[in-house]
Amino acid sequence: MLLNLEALTAAGIVNDPRLEGAVALLLGKQDAQGRWKLEYSYHGKLWQDVEKKGQPSKWVTLRALRVLTRVGMVQPEAV
């Protein structure tokens, strides 16, 4: 879902009401400290395992904040 939101918002689709459910789902996965967990692991598929599945992820958090910035829910300087 995050990958789809990234692609759509990068293509400039940001004010489409059909994105509201996906954005709400994305926000619902944010923890109390403003981070997102790694839900899908690439362990064994990369040269080095970077983060642990189920733990807060810097990469997922960065990607989620980029999407939220594009849809106007986060100020750019916060990312």
C-alpha cells in the first residue's frame, strides 16, 4: 500500500478522494512516537539485513512522511 501511495503521489495525484482510505490506513499504522514499523522484510534478499521486521523502521517512516508531505498532511521541513 505504501509503495502504491508513493507512486501515485510522486505522479502528482494528491487531492484525489480515492486516496483518503489509504492515507487513513497509513496514519493508523503510525506509532505514538510518529514512526512506522517494518511489516515486510527483505531479509535474505539483500547483501545485508538492515532492520528487523516488526520494529520501528527509519526507511518506512521516511517513505510514509514523504507521502504525507505530498498530500499536505506534514510540513516539508519536518521530513
